[in-house]
Amino acid sequence: MLRARAATPERFARNRLQSHVRARIHSRTCYLSSMRTTIEFDADTAKAVQRLRREQGLGVSEAVNELIRRGMLRPEPRRPFRQKTYRLGIMIDVANVADALEVLEDTQHR
């Protein structure tokens, strides 16, 4: 059996205040979460967004956010280090430094 409570002025005012506070909180949340802006994508980025949406079933905003996160986390690719070498025209055994220096000095004086 349901019992109806008597609506007193104090109770009415309290319920109205609670309802008003809930509405203000909800409106702030909606405003912050539904802020929109227009972004124009280049052809290559639009394809990346569409591909991700298709693969993972995401919305446009989710796909754009995911691609931005990936870009922020991915380090820039580095070219592998490659030592440049040059032919000197002479063969030197560098096991003995003194002999190597002597050979180099002799070739410079010629």
C-alpha cells in the first residue's frame, strides 16, 4: 500500500531547491561535455580518422582523440647511426700504436 506524504511548504521548498541544484550541476556538465568546434581535416588525416572509425567502431571525436594520443606518445623515428668511413690508400696494423704512428709519419713526409 502506498502512502502519500503531505506536501508541506518546507518540504516543497526543499525539494524545489534540490531540484534546482541538480539542474544547475547537470547544465554545467552538459555545457562542458558538449562544447563543439569545427575542424577541417586534410585528405590524409581524414582517411586516418575514417580508417580508425571503421576498424574500432569509434565516433569521430573518439577517433580524433585516439590519433592525437598516439601522436603524442610516439617518439620521432630516428635514422640508424652509420659511421662514415674513407679509404686512406694504405693498410695500417693498429695493434701496435707506435708502429702505426711511424707508418703515418713516413707517408706524410713523402
